[in-house]
Amino acid sequence: MTMNNTGKGTDTVPGALPAEDTPSLVNSPRDDAIADYGMDIQSPMLMRLYELWRSRHAGGKLPGRSDFDPVEMKECLGNIFILEYVPDLDNFRYTLIGTKIVNWVGVDNTGRLVDEIFDDRMRQFYKGLQARQLPVRISGKVVWRGKDHVAYELVTLPLSDDKRQVNRFIGAMDFHMKC
């Protein structure tokens, strides 16, 4: 069931770098994952977070972390993650990983850099999202932790303290057992 019929690229912000000036957009962060820029979100919880983000994206300006009240996101707090850009390292650090993610994945990577957990392809994936200011939906299995029986869907949504340059992402993951 399709819960969103927005077209690809509809959530870009005026002022985003043109494609020729940005890192190439990696089609998928991992071989075992599917990136969907059309945001065909299946999880009702992820759809509500995405719609909340879109409501804060008004006027062509990116929302910042301060634009979100945890009370509004109560349903998905355990499923939330936040990535912050670290300019000195040209990398991203997980500053928050919800308890439901930790329980399903089996490890808490809060405080770790993306390329400490995954390979450089994941860092490049986030660099492309950052430059183009794109949201993305990703689906796959938790194979990086040896849990092929656990499927996930996630959304990653760009945030900006100055409303122009992406300096962090908020996202959430929803899990289910795969038969």
C-alpha cells in the first residue's frame, strides 16, 4: 500500500547545491538495502514522522532540530536516531539512537562515526543526502549484524540549524520479523 505519492526531489530546498557541484548520490548505502527517494513509506509510524518533518519544511527552508518537540514524536521516540555532521572529520556521528533500535539491532552505536560502523560508502551516501538536502526511505534486512530474519524500513530526514545547510539528520527505523 502506498502511503505517499510525492515525486522524487519534491523535498529539496532552494539553495541546495546543483547536482554538478555535489558528491555523487549513492543509489543505496549498502548492497543489501534499497534506497527510495520517492518516499513510498509503508510504516504508519514512519509516515507520521515524515509528515511532521514536511510540516516543518514550510516556506522552502529546512527544519532544525529545535523545530521538533519530543512530545509530538512520543510514538516513535524509541525508534529515532540523530546523525550530526562533524566538519573536521567530514563524517557523521550518531548522537542519539533509540532504545528500540538498540534492542532490534543488538548494539548501541551512539557516539560512533558512520564509517566506524559501516564502510565509507555509507558516509558518501550521507554526504550526497547532505549536499542535495534530500529525505530518503531505505528498506532491507539487518544483515550487518547477522540478523537476516529481521527486516527494517527507515526514513532519514535532513535538518539545518541555519535553515540552509544540512548539519544533521533525524530518522527513525521500524522493524519486523521476516519469514
